Amino acid sequence: MKLLLIVGLSLLTNNVVYGDIGQHVLQDKNMPLTKSVAIIGGGASGTSTAFWLSNVFPSDGKIQVVSTIFEQSDYIGGRSTTVPIKDDDSLGTIELGASIFVEANKNLMTAAKKFNLELTQLTGVESARPGLGIWDGKELVFEESGSYWDTIKAVWRYGFTPMKFQRKQKEVVEKFLELYDTDYGFENIAKIVDTLGFNSLFNQSASDYLKKLGVNKRFSNEILQTATRGNYCQDLNTLHGLAV
């Protein structure tokens, strides 16, 4: 009976130490700790998450992270990539939505420098770009001509609403940019919203938000809603206030 007990303890010890039955109760302190991370989506957020995890936890460190990206498409990049028009390379390519690349987007600028991407400064765009025209489905209700008369026409149609809106928009953007100066991360979006004090913007539609700001309804419908339809395929009454 005593011999049988010793044999049983020996088998149990072997199983725990060497993991013959898949258990990991004991671990050599000199061996690195391995963690697996599943990342859903291979867009800008997913791929950058995998990249920075590999930098924070290098392969030769005491903690090793193995990241796996699950992407339903046969390419990565999400909206920050281009695809052939109608799947036909001869027709050229079209970007899928990440069309805004400005200095204020510090993450994108940092990524461009990190990967040694060459930045090209466009020149002569303003002079070559056609003037703004607003079509209501029947006629052009506003059209730039390139002269000082454009300002007078804009004030006549929209009042001083454009300037009022730009001031408020600048205030919100400057508040948002404070995120870049924080020295810690956020566990979820809700904490970011709470930290920035944007709760009210998410708890009302863009149309209600603009109305409370005293933004001219004509400006909202003809200018701002045109932009939200192009960017989000949504009208102002279906978006939250931060979207504008």
C-alpha cells in the first residue's frame, strides 16, 4: 500500500512539472511568461495594436505576447487602404474612407515617421480646386465665383453662423487633442468621454446640438449635413453631437 502511494505521488509530480496532462501549475521562473491576444479586425486600430504590443513586449523579454489578428477581408488596413475600382485594376484605385491626413492627427503623423513613409506636400491645390457649389436637387442655391462677392453672398445666405460654428468646433477639437498629452491609457471609450466632458454631445443628436448652439438651420442642412452624408452616410438627426 505504501509503495503504491509513493508511485502515485511520483506520477502526479511528473504531470504537474512537465505538463503531461496539459496543466501549468508550476513554471520555471527563468522561462518567459507567454500571453495570447486576439485582435478583432485588421484595420488601423487592430494593426497598430498588434504593432505596439510587439514593441512593448519584445520577443526576447520576460513577458512575451503573441497577437493574432482576425480579419474577414483578404487584406488588412480597413478604411485606411485602397482597393481597385469595381475589382478592376485598369479602372484605378479608390480609398475606402481614411481621406483626412492633417498635422492634428498625431498618431498618423507618428506612424508615418515610424515607418519612414515619405510625405508629399501638395502645392497649387487651392488655386486648382473648383469653387464650392451647393445643389438642392433642382438648382444651385449657392456658388463661389472666386471674388470678394462670395463672402457677401455667404453672409446673406447663412448670416454669421459659419464663424460661430467654427469657433465652437475649434473649442471641441482643442479639448479632444488633450488626449495626446495624457501619460496613461483608457480602459474604454466611456472613460475617454467622461474625461473630456463630452457626455452631453453623445446624449443628443447633431441636429439638436446645432439648434442649441443657435446654428442657422439652412447652414446645418446645406453645408453640415452634406458633409455628414458624405462622411457617414447619415443625416444630422441620426448622428450624435460630436460627429459634427
